[in-house]
Amino acid sequence: MILTVLAILIGTGIFFLINSMLDITYFGCGPIGFLWFGCFIVSYAILTSLGGIVLGLLKWIVIGVIILFVIGLIVNKNND
């Protein structure tokens, strides 16, 4: 589940990067959807091959962000 959501986010980011770098003319909605789906499949394949490493890294990033958020709340509460 987490890999799927992460792949959707990364695939969408790749899709927007490709669209901003290249001047692509689409004829209909099908090619846009196919390009996004292709970006999703590529990012999902990469994430599943690196699944354990990515999830371990993601876990520590989330823990670090939570710790920094709590420290920020404490510092702001002391300044008031």
C-alpha cells in the first residue's frame, strides 16, 4: 500500500517533469493517461526492486520530521 502511494506520487512528479521539459502535443486524453500510467509503472517497478531500502529510509525520514516538528513546537511555546 505504501509503495503504491509512493509510486503514484513519484510517477506524477516524473509525468510533470517530462511535460515541462518536452513540448508534447497530445491528441486526446488517452495519450496523457498512458504517459502517466507508464511513469507510474516505471516508478512502481523501481520501488518494488528497492522496496526494503526505500521503506527503511522513508521510515527514518518520517521519524525525523516528527521529531523536528515536536522540537519546533516546544521552542515556539517557550518563546511566547
